Amino acid sequence: MAITAAQVKELREMTGAGMMDAKKALTETDGDMDAAIDWLRTKGLAKAAKKSGRTAAEGLVAVKVDGGVGVAVEINSETDFVAKNAEFQEMVSKIAEAAVSASDVEALANKEVGGKAIKDMITDKIATIGENMTLRRMAKVEGAQVVSYVHNAAADGMGNIGVLVALSGENEAFGRQVAMHIAAANPASLSEADLDPAVVEKERQIQIDIAKESGKPDAVIEKMIVGRMKKFMAEVTLLGQAFVVNPDVTVAQAAKEAGVEVTGYIRMQVGEGIEKKEEDFAAEVAKAVQG
């Protein structure tokens, strides 16, 4: 298939690879962006393993803790100006409070606050603020103690990133440190046991291909793969990560020293995983002027 300049540009931005390398990767993988990233990693040509973290939607993530239950909700808007709007923030706060006793996002949308269903409350706010809004998702975590943290807070309990940490016992100060660690490190799972097997297998295959490129004997390659997979697990699992407060110990070791266990967590960021159409601002203004 024909590879476009736009595809090459996108792959270069995501991986830091050179133009010709990006083009070859796309050609070799028939334009499959994910496969092209893996191809570049295999060849040692990708400077970044992850896709670009462009945020598609604006809005707020709100967290609420009630006893041993913590909930995070995301309400999206079209622009970040709305996230600073007091009316929008008040609505988000009410939705987060209602979410504590809701089973899922659909139940939350139909839950009544002040005699009105939340979905209707959002519709009314769209009419008054003049911008589209959506209740996108919610997630819950439970523990003996749940500690919350909001990064880039726009108001109390809401901001760009919301984190909840469930502990086996009470240690709020440590829980907050872990929550801040999660906000910064963005682990893929709590532990190796919780990691998606497909993610593990994909990484293993990439490491096998990288090791084979070295031309070393099979016995050496096997040891290389074991070592690299161990390093991968330490990088992507919360309990295996070096604790940001004290990098000499893992989060699991730090928890043991603090007299608790981290039993679960939620990290929710505004707009993650949503594609956003990027427009040239000058062209957008010209279009508006032309009507």
C-alpha cells in the first residue's frame, strides 16, 4: 500500500526515528502503526517505545473517597476553558459524590441528583454553557483505607489526573506518596499477576527479535530475554517500580516498611485514549470568518 507523508510524520513523532527508517517500517508493516513501532524497536531504531500521549478531550477527572471506597469519574468538554468554569466544576463535584453509590457509568448517568437524572443535568449544562459535554467513565477501588491525589487540580478533588490508592491498613501519608508516584510513573498494572498476558507476550516477542538481531548463541539469547523481561516487569508494574520517594527500594518494599500493602489503585487522566482532530488555528479562524 502507498505510505503517506502524514503517516511517516506521525510515526517519527511517536518514536523519534529518522524519516527513511519510519518510511521503511511502515512499508514493511503495510502501514500498521503499532506494528511499525514494534519493527523499529526490534531494529533498535525507535527512541521511544510508547505512542504519543496526546490528549484528545478536555474536561476534568474528579475523585471522591467515602470510608473504604474511592471513585474516580471523567467528564469531558470540548475546551479546557470549561474545566475552569465554576458551573462545570460544581456539576462534576455532584457527579463524583453520586458515583460513590453507583455500580457503573450507565447507572451513574441515570442516577438522580436533586430530583434530576445526571444525564439530563449534563444536557442542561450543555445548553447553558454552550459546549458539548460527556460523562465518559468511572472506576472504583476499595480497601481498609483509600487515599486520593489530584494532579494539576482545578478545584478541590478534581483536575487533570486523579489517583486513588487502596491500602490494607491505615497510613495516609504513605498512601499519598504512592498516589503521587502513580500519577508520575503511570504503571500498567499493580503487579505482574495483573498485567495483561497479551502485553507480556508482545513484549517477550519484541525482546526475542531484538536478541536475535545480536547474532549471539541461543543460550545467551535466552538469558538476555529473561533479564530484559525482568526489567520490563519492574518498569511497568506498580509494586515492582523503584519508589520515587526512595529509588533504592521498590514500592512493594516501601509498603512493607510502612506496615501496609498496596492492594489496588486507579489512575485516570483527562482524555487519555481519545483521538483528537488537530486543526491549523489560522485555517480554523479563516473558516469561521468565512462563515
